[in-house]
Amino acid sequence: MDPSIISALAALAGAAIGGLTSVFGAWLTQQTQVKAQDLAQDKLRREDLYKEFMEDASKAFGDALQHDKPDGSALVEIYTKISRMRVLSSPKVVESADQVVRAIVDQYLAPNLPLPELREMMAKGRLDPLRDFAEACRAEFLGRFTLPRGG
């Protein structure tokens, strides 16, 4: 075989390998960027969901402190958010959210609290049914819990 043909084939093979390596590297970089964007979007989606849940649950708990009759539509909104959490969140976050709803319902069943008793509850730290939920959310965002598959 002619040495010039061998040199030409070697050059073409080197160029092809170099080109494929470049294409593969670009594809890998793009996939990494897409995955990072998906993770960031997922985190923002969960942050928004948790914020909405905390706002709705706080309002419902405040209502439960002063009223005997539950606001059914507010409770349905809260349960809707918990159902979304079952898809997106860690089991610990969902369990904590369920505990919040139980505290709200228990408070509706309890007698209404006058202002001095509310003050006493605040002083004893018993007026924050969302504390465990917030801590579970923080732990999830710090990666201490495993998210469900697909989440």
C-alpha cells in the first residue's frame, strides 16, 4: 500500500475521531445543563407549592382558633396541595403536611380561644403547627431526604 494513502487515511481517521469526540462532548455538556435546569425548576415548583401550603394552612389555623365551623373550601385547597406534594415531595414533607391538617381539624374541634389564651400558647411555642413542616422542607432542600421516583 502506498505510504501517502496510509497517511491520508490516518489523517481522516484522526479528524473523524476528533470530530466525534467534540460532538459527544457538546452533547454531554448540553445534557448536564438540561438536567441542572430541570432540577432548578423542580426546586422552584416545590418552593412555590410549600409557600402556598403554608399561607393556606396558616389562614385555616387562624380561622380554627376563632371559629367552630371549618371552612370546607379552604380545607379542600390544603388537601389539593398535599396531593401535589405526594407527587413532588419527600415522604417526610407529606407526613408533616398531613400533621398540619390534623392540627387544624383538631383546633376546629376544640373550644374557641380568647386572646389571653392565644398569648399563653404563643409564649409556650404551641402556636406554630407549621414548624415541623418547614423543617422537613428545609431538610429536603438540603438533600437529607430522597424524593419519590419521578419527582
